[in-house]
Amino acid sequence: MSGLLINLIIQVISGAVGGNVAAGAAKNIDLGTLGNTIAGAIGGGAGGQILGTLIPLLANGASTPDIGSIIGQVAGGGVAGAVLTAIVGAIKNRTTA
């Protein structure tokens, strides 16, 4: 597998987990399990790719896998997934209230 694909897989999975954790921590942004997972996965993939372009160490992580680069991918994807889930949840709650 190419390095880009491995990075993307790690980021998407981490984003999905991050989205569900964020929604569990703040019930007012909850989109339901499926909604949290989808929003988190999209945020993790997109945010992780953006971070990869800004921080070259993260982009090169999968070609030479080490624990530091994997942790960077997981952290970047998880945080980006949590942030997008929070944004979408806040917008959804604002429009329905």
C-alpha cells in the first residue's frame, strides 16, 4: 500500500473515533452514532491531509512507519474529526432550535 493510503486510513479511523468521543463528551452536539462517525471520518481524513501538508513529518510517516509518525496521524485525525463533529452538531442544533 502506498504511504498516502495508509495515512488516510489511519486518519479516517481516528477521526471517526474522535467524532464519537466529542459527541459523548458534549451531548448538545450529538448527531447519533452514525452521524458522529461519518462527520468524524470526513473531518479526520480532510483535516489529517491538511495537517500532512503543513507538517511534512506527518506526510512521510507511512513510508517509514515509526511510533511517532503513527501517533501524529492518530492525533491529527482524531482532533480534526472531533472538531468537524462539534461544528456540524452545533449547526444542526442551532437550526432545529
